[in-house]
Amino acid sequence: MLDIADELHRWMEEGREFAVGTVVSVGGSAPRGPGAALAVDSEGTAVGSVSGGCVEGAVYELCERALQDDRAVRERFGYSDEDAFAVGLTCGGIIDVMVTPVRSHSPERAVLRAALAAAAGGEPAALARVVRGPEELLGRALLVRADSADADGADEGGLGGHPELDRTAVAEARALLDAGRTGTVTISEDGSHCPGGITLLVETSVPPPRMIVFGAVDFAAALVRAGKFLGHHVTVCDARAVFATEARFPDADEVVVDWPHRYLRRTPTDGRTVVCVLTHETKFDVPLLVEALRMPVAFVGAMGSRRTHEDRLRRLREAGLSEAELHRLRSPIGLDLGARTPEETALSIAAEIVAARRGGTGLPLTGRAEPIHRDLWGATA
């Protein structure tokens, strides 16, 4: 439900009552992953999506029923076969959806409100909810914030039950929050990490992943727009002040004038960060790539011809990079789309970033038998 935090936080502030259906598990080629949500308020207004359209109507009705009955319900949707009027997924996958009413008297309303406020405000936080287990625990929730002083306790809420249950849930939620992932974990009712009778859905809300574009060139302006479209926080960096200006890159979140390797060394990065080197200048590229390829970032790509690439590899080896480090470099950057214009090139680069993130091949889907949906990075980037 944190994927629609802005709307639900507003509903909370307005005092609305609503029910929210959340995808808690998927199997096969499901269109959306755990955490995707559809909410319906008491007036029938809907926000969000759990399946891209396949079962929205059925989940909408479940939300209305949950509000009327004031009780949570869990429903599984599978393949809809050949009946055009059957409720199910045409993609052949399976999703489990848990629908929870959030009434004014709901015991979990306070913790859900705090979680939605954190997510809407861009604060890193994790919301853990019981989505399978004893009926008295179903729907119980706790909130963990990234900057919490108590590493063992929840910032809001609790699951009840065994005294160790909350401690284990907090540890699991914090681990997923640190990784920027949303997913489920199965634990025992006594709080042990052994698989047991309780399944938690842990939804995380983290700042957008960073895309750092080095080189204030014409291709960079198009890549900035593509990066924003993909949900990245985009920075443009170049040592040449005459080119690195906000006027040339109005869509960037920030424009930095600095030597690329020096800026990368001091700016925050993590395992979701994307580094795109478009400078075409050896004096910039080599020290920058030496830094980037030794960092635990998600993607490092560099623009240039194949001849430029071979020369760059030679210089990087001379600078001391190992073959394993060089293997991380994606160069020439982008998928082979036959791109010519800056916009087409940006699309090519963005496509490779998505393929790297989701484990795609970059090949046409036509005639292939592999699953369409994969997830390597696991983030709700």
C-alpha cells in the first residue's frame, strides 16, 4: 500500500474510511509484485492497481465488502482460462490479495497513518503486516524507520502474540529496508526465524534510486528526461561550468560543477545507483571509471565507439583495474536499437538499465519461452 502513499495519506488526513487490497504474493508471470495496492473509500472512489486491469473489478468489490463487514479477507486469483467473463489473470500467473478495512475505529489505523505519512514524506521506512497466520494476528502491523534509535523495537504498532515475535519482525523489516526491497518473510509464532505459521508482508519506502550522468552533453539532456521517467533522482555532473547549467538541464534534480571522479568519491551512492559516463574525455573518463567500477553500485556504463572502448579498457588496465572490475563496465552503453538521435540513444541506455535491473535479455519477446517478469535488484525502484 505504500506505492499509493500520497493518495492514502491524504485520505487519512481527511478522515476517510477505506479498504485497501494489497498483493501479498505472486507466482508465475504476474503483472505486479508484492506491495501493489488498490484502495476504495466509503464513497466508492478508487486509487491504485493490483494487476494492471485483469482483476481490478473483483478486488474493488472485495474492498467494498470488507468495508461493510469490517473484516479482512484474502483472495487468490489465477488463470482466467478461455472464459472472457471469468475473473483471473490472462497472463497465466497467480496473485494473492489481502483486503484490509481501515475504519475510523480500526486498531491499526494509527500505525498505517504513520507509515503512509513517512512514505509520502520521502522518509525511509518499512511497514510489516501479518498476511497469513492466526486470525487474531491477521492484519496486525508495525512500522520501522531507518533512523530508529532502538534497533530491536518498532517505532509504531506491534504484532502481539509471543514476546519475541515483534523483535523478529523488526529485524526482518529492517533487513529488507536496508536492501530497499519489498517482500514476504515466514516465521514461527514464537518469533524464531524457522519457517512457521506466520507470513509477514514487509513493504519498504525508500528514496528514489540515483542516476548520476557525467558529461553535460546533448545526449545527457535526453537521458535526464528518461531517468526521471524511470523514477530516478537524476544528477548531472561536469567539470566545465559553461556546460553544466540548470538552464541546459531543467529536468535534472541537481546540476553539479566538479571533477567527475572527485564528485563520485564524496557523493552518497548505494546498491541501486546508476552511473552513466557520457563525457568522451579520457582525462575525465579514466579516473571516474576507476572510482565507479570499485563501488558497489548497480550499473556503470560509458558512451563511446568500439575503438574508444578498447582504448578505454587499455587505460583502465594500466590504472590497475582487475578483469573482474572491468567486466562490470557496460560499454558501449545501451542496447542495440539502431539509435541515432539523443532521444533514441537515451531510450537505448534506459532500456539497458531496466534489463540489468530486472534480469532481461534485451531480445524481442516474440517467439521466446522465458518468463516475461523477473526481478534481480528487488527494489520498489
